[in-house]
Amino acid sequence: MRYRLAKAAEDALVAIRVDSIERWGKIVANRYDRLIDQALADIAGNPSLPGAHEVPGSAGLKVYSIKSSRRRIVREDRIGNPRHLVVYRLASDGAVEILGVIHDRMLLGRAVGRLARDAEFDPASSSG
């Protein structure tokens, strides 16, 4: 299965990368990127995968903690405490739409509602 990124998801991934480099350096930022890429691949491979949860009050929207994909990363490259959630839905064409990537401290209902309301997709953003 394939996935496509909403503009908000693309922006969040860039912001996470920049923040990771500034806080922990390029090596750790690269490891975090690999974890996020693995989580996106896992979601695309099975949108109903263990660890994915429907968002209460937001029909069809799910969240998945990237922490759930840690076991698929080589042990020495694992991030100790990843803190981001992927917000997504299954589109009518069968693709997974990644609406955003949010920090686990955010108010889930508010963040997900904003992402769903403002979702914009670039046709060139498909992957998989």
C-alpha cells in the first residue's frame, strides 16, 4: 500500500528534523528519521496495525505512536523514548493519508481536528 503526506505532515517532519539536529546532533536526528520512516512504512503496510488507535470523536482518523515501530529498528540505532504520533486516515482510493506528525504532549482531539480540517495534499507526495 502507498501513503501520501499532507502539507502539515511534510512541515512537521522538517521541523522535527531541524529540532532533532539542534538538540541532539545529526547522528541522533538520522536515527529518529529512520524510526519515523519505519513507522510510515508500517502504517502503509497495515493501516490497522497493532498500536494504531482510532481517535475518539474523529471517525476514520487514527494515531500511531512511532514508539511502536522501535522493535523494527536495529537495536543500536533505536531511540530511547520517541515522543511523536502519526495522524492518518485511509483514503477512498486505498492510499493512507498522513495528516500530520504531532508530539505526544499535544491535546489529541484539538490537534487531530485541526489536521483533518486543514489537510492539503500535493499529488507528488505519494510514497510506497
